[in-house]
Amino acid sequence: MSRRGGMAPAVAALAACALAVGAMLGCAAVGGLDGEAAGGAAGAAGAAGRHGLASVPASAPERVNPFGESPDAVAAGGKLFLRHCAECHGDAGRGGRRGPSLDSRRLRQASPGALFWFLTNGRLAAGMPEWSRLPAARRWQIIAYLQSRDGGWPGARERAGVYSTATTAHR
Amino acid sequence: MFHGVSRRTHRCGGRRRFAWAFGLLAAVLSWPMAGARAQEGPYFVTYGRGLEEPGNLEITLAPVLGEQRGGGDFLAAALELEYGIKAWWTTELYVDGQATAGDGAVLTGFRWEHRVRPLLLEHWIDPVLYVEFEDITEADKTLLEVVGHDVAADHAVPNRIAQGARLRELETKLILSSSLGDWDLSENLIAEKNLAGPPWEFGYAVGLSRPLALAARPGACTLCPENFIAGIEMYGGLGDGRGAGLRDTSHYLAPVLAWDLPGGPALRISPAFGLNAASHRILLRCGISYELSDFGLRRRRRARGGDAE
């Protein structure tokens, strides 16, 4: 730490800081809550665009979920979903205060690899955090859970018992 | 090892200020809103790529207990309020204080930082830009960064003298973060400058960590390995613009362990070992974090006339 005093430069720097932050806040206000609020409980209409799956690179969908349809992975994914995702997307994934519903055709049709890419990268500009902070195995477990959800992918209804158990056990 | 940190601190006026700080913490914690899982990384000094989720406020109290050669041992603490403005932009306010054995307790100032991710997609190495304004005194002992020629002897100065030297500083960091398999590797390059004049001071921090279990168990658990992250961090000074290098600098090596409690809070602990004679022999750090979701968003939505819930 340098040990010198003096007020004028500090005041000037503070003013510059305040101006910069003010400008950034102004930009944020113009942009509004875009991703966060636009989703809300608005339902599935137009969700594909908001989810941003169109930006998934061509090679990503080829990746296969190493857990497949393992009931344990689905249950663990349900636990992780409640822990990390439900805060925005709602406990049932049907939309929350900040995140859109995950019951959209585009999401249902997405491959596990595409979902993994999207979960890893997020969509920062729209408010969706990147989840690379979670180990890859846990991201795959979340995807196993998402793809088992009732009303979603083929075979979901058969796994509904597992899903319900996982959901209620960790609430 | 640590002698009488709390022995005489009770008699000091600083205690009242600490009471105010903790009162403020209690008030914020009792704010009526949903709690969320704290997303704090395992490190105390090193920053990783993780930013706060938009609209979430994370409150952290991170004390550090230090052994002081030639002076009283100290307990310093930072109250950290971290808020996600956007998914790519996080701001954080620190309020620092310390209590030194035989020398009383003082509030030492505040820091206000911003972290921005310039790249919106993951890369093999992810940069985060960091800028912070500090208004602290030389009595600050939180050791949230070690730069320039910061050495342990700086902290032996009595509070009544050190409190008189105010430091208004600009700190910048280039935060680089990578995933090596399931390991997290984060490197910070630090440049700090007293706004009153030169020189720039430099420092570094490096951290490596990994969850104890990669996949989650199907059932709820508290003590299972998936809730723990273990790692190690190293940090120190690199001299200044007048003499960059390792001469008269201090360095620390610190194992870290983080525990995410299923109910929401996260706990961290880290003993840091000084690597040379200019360093404190040992620092003991711990931290508790709690996250509040939707902080401020409801009010903003109400103001727009939208649905609040």
C-alpha cells in the first residue's frame, strides 16, 4: 500500500467512478431486466428465442449424456435443479419470477448435448448465468432430470414416479 | 500461538462500531425475501470466474486471525455485500474492521468493487475484469490482497498511528479462470495504486480447487463429499513500479475447504502459511456466506407497474 495523502485526486477519481457507474446503470435501465423479467411466468410462447438455443454450435448436439436415463441421475438432477435452477425457473420448471418456463417445444426437441452446451455457457446477456461452476457430471444429471420431466420427452411419464420422489424429497 | 486477541478489545470505542456493523448485517438478514444457496467460491483471496446471479445479494462475513511478530495478534474481518447487477456484472461492498490484542478495535474503511465478464461464452480461459476503489487506513489487516512490498511488519504499527494514515487506492485485477477437467484453476494479476501518486504496486493470487465428489447423490445429504470443495491458493506481492520483483515481499500458501450447507449458507475455512520471513507465520481464515434472492428486483418491478411476485 502506498502511503501518501491528498484529497483532490481522490475526489476526481471518485467523480469519474460515479460517472462511469452512472452511465452503466443508465445502460442497464434502458436494457431493463430483459432476460429476467421478460421470462417470468409468461409461459412457453416465444420461449425458444429467449432460451437462445439457436446459438448452440453445430458440434455440441453430438455429445451424449453419460448418465443416459439412469433413475439415480434423474433423482440427483432433480435435487440439483431445486438447488440451483428453481430459484429462477420455479420448482416445476414452468417459469418463475426471473426465468422462463422450460416447457417449450424447442427445449423438448433439443439434444442432451445442446442442453449441456447451453447450461455450461448460459446466456449472460439475458440474465441466465453460466453453470460451468458445476462439475460436468452434475450438469449432465440436471439434463437427465430435465429430459425426464412430465410432459416433456418420450418416456417421461414412466419416470414420473422417480421425478416426483426426487422433487419432494429435497424440497 | 494467538495471544489474547480479545483481552482488551471490549474497552474500546470501536466495539460500538462493530455492534452497528453486525446490527446492519442482522437487519439485512431479516429482510423478508427468499433465501438462496450461497454460490461463494472456495478461495478467500483468489477470484474465479463465478459472478453473482442477477438480483441476488450474498452476504459474507470473513474474519482472519493473524499472529503478529512484534505486536499484538489480531482478528480482522470484512463484511461483504455482493450483488449481481447483471449475469455479467457483479458489484461488491466491503466494510473492514479489526481488533488487535492490547490495542483496541477499529473500523478501517470500505472497498467497492466491480467485476465484469467481457466474453459472454465459455472459453478455455475466461477473463474477468476487476476494478475496486478502497478508502481504508493503514490499520486495515484483512489481507484481502497482498501487493507491492506489503509485509507482516506493517501490521505491528499501533492502531492510533495507523488509523491516521488514510489510503485511497484504485485496485485493478485481471482474473483468468480455466477448467482443467473438473479442477478449477484461477489466476489473478493485481495492480494497485494510491490515488495520491505513484507507484503502482503489483501482486498475484493463484488458486486450484476441485469438488470432493463430482456427481451428486440422489438423496439429500449434508456431510456427503459433493457438498465440499477442497483446494489450495497462493498469493503475494510482486513489488512496485520502482522495483518489481520478490525482494521485500510476503507470500502465503493456503489450503482451502468450502462446505455448501444444503439449507443455503456456505462455510469456508483456510489456514494460510507464510512462505518467507516477511510474511505472517500463520493466518487463520473462515467465512460464512448467505444469499438472498430477488434483492431489489421486486421493488424495481413494482415501480414499473409489473407483477411483483
